[in-house]
Amino acid sequence: MLLSLVLHTYSMRYVLPAAVMMGTAPTYMLAWGAWRLLSAVLPARFYREVDDRLYTIYQSMVLFFFENYTGVQVIIYGDLPKNKENVVYLSNHQCTVDWIIADMLAIRQNALGHVRYVLKDGLKWLPLYGWYFSQHGGVYVKRSAKFNEKEMREKLRAQMKAETPMYLVIFPEGTRYNPEIPKVIADSQSFAEKEGLAVLKHVLTPRVKATHVAIDTMKDYLDAVYDVTVAYEGTVDHKGQRKLAPSMTVTGMFMLWSFSSSLTFPGNADNSKQNELTFEEFLSKECPRVHIFIDRIELKDIPEEQMYMRRWLHERFEIKDKLLIEFYDAKDSKRRNKFPGKSVHSKLSLKKSLPSLLFLGGLTASMLLTESGRKLYVKTWIYGTLFGCLWVSIKP
């Protein structure tokens, strides 16, 4: 009986994060919706300031589970400014946890509320979240041939006009690097070879469209570009071959994880195999340490023309590839599982995340304790989703 209870309690530790992150969504949306209505007659900057604060509360609660709850060690290399900046964040993309890495860096600059994503167009239909991410400044884009440059530029210009702080996250590879889908990797390498570009081993050939539009549109608004390379320790098998990085399950009720599983600048690969790993593996410390290399790049060092920027972006991914080759494949075992240069073990203080968890959790629990609160909670899920889907179908 005791053993059964222990096992049951242990298994519940994987359910708790999902229950809290998803369970607080209606509460969060009600708070945000109330502010959206109240701020309708106020200057846009007032709405943005409070919206960023609300987003910080929710995402810092999420980070409580990804850092404090799991105990994962975050190792940072390179240049992460202490002060917040307006930036385009470019990163390699290998798993469904990658979007959290941007949050991990942003919270260390007190810029968590400023994080906004370039998202695959289909994600706008997600219940509650799809509409909200657009309202928060996210940009939905369609795949290659259907990519609407004008629409993206207009969205970014609107954000600049509203003086929206920008921490715009883009994954230029177009889909995740998945060792279990070798065809995607082979196709990417064949394309690079055909175009006369360096063939990459641990990353895919990057696409330049979204990056060029973002940097070109906001070049007078941005402070820098962050070139970020991420490696998850413990993702090499006994033969020395890369395996899937820690991922998150995509099941019916976990809509947040559904969001993260599809977070990618438009790609057309089948990523279904990547959903086989679950959040349980992250909590089980399959990945004991996350290594993050940051290179802060001045705008003056980036070519403006798309053709030249394409070459520049590929060169940046060549640098990523070399870093990852050293990380995974170094012949000297002492050089493996680390990036070159000085590193800092950056631990997130509970003060940064626990208050948000207690606030949103307490607010949600209070709502669910009363019959009227439970009805409002359910109606928010249903009508909020319907309204959001209607909105994004009319206005991207």
C-alpha cells in the first residue's frame, strides 16, 4: 500500500505542471481581457505596459516548473547583457522546449514580458492561446511559397508605432532538427550542397525570409541581434549518436504543450516522432543541464540586402554547427558537453517565479471554489475559444 502510494505520488509530479499551466489559462485570460477593455480609451503604451506585466506573471510561473521544479542547471556562455534591449533572437531548433529557453534568457534581463514569437499560421486556432499570442505581438506566418512579407512588415510596424518592447524569437531552420527523421536532415544537406553552401551536421540549413523581414523592418528600432545556440546535455546515446532532445507531450488537454510542439517558423516536415518524448523525461532529468551560448551582434555587422543576409545567416549557422560538433563529438572527452569559453551556472531565484505561481494558482483556486466561479471558468474556455477563432479568421 505504501509503495503504491509513493509511486502514485511520484507519477503525479508530471501531471502537476500541466494541470497548473493549463488550469490557470482561463483566469489569466479573464484578467487580460478585463484590462484590454479598460485600456481601450487609453494610449496604446499603457495597454502594452500592463500586458507585458501580465505576460511576465504567467511565463514566470511556467519557468518555475522548468527551472525550480525540475532543478535543471542552466549554463550560460558568451554575452548576455544585464539590461533589456529590443532584439531579434535567432536560435537553432531541436525540440519543443526551445521556446522556453528564450524565456530563460529574457527573465535574466528583466525582459520576460517582451518575448514575442514568429509562429506557424496554424497555431492561431489554438484555444485561448492562439488569439492571445497575436494580441501580445506574435506574428503568424505561412509556409515558404505562401509567406506574406507585407503582412509581417505591417504587424511589426504596428508594434513599433505602439512603442512595443521587442524580444522577437525566430527559429530560422524552418523545422526541428530531429535525428529520428534522417530524411529531413538529408534534404537540408542536399539543398545546401546544391546552393553552394556549407553542409551542416548538427543544424539544418536556415531560411532567411522571416529574419530578413524582421531585421529590415525594425533596423532603426532594434538594439542588437542575439544569436543563440542551445545544447541539451544527455542527448547522446551509448554509440555517440544524437537522440531526441527533451520534449513535451501533445495530448488532448495539454494545449500549451501543443503550442510548443508546433512552434517553428514555417516548415513542412513531419515532426510527429518528436512528440513521443514527454515532459516526464524533462522532469526526470534526462537533461540535467541546458547549455546556452549567446553571441550579441550589432546591427551594423549584418548585411541589409536579403541575398547577402542569407549568406551571413548561413555563416552564423556554420558557427553553431562547429559549437555543437565540439559539444557532441569532441575526441577529447573533457571537451564534450560544454561550449568553449567561460561559463556561468545561472540559477533562477524563487523570487522570480514562485510569487507568480502562488498568485495565479490562488486566483484560480478561489474561482473554482464557488459555483458561479466554476461556470465563469468553463464559459471562458468555451466562449473565449470561439471568440478567438472568429477574431483570427477575420483579422490575422
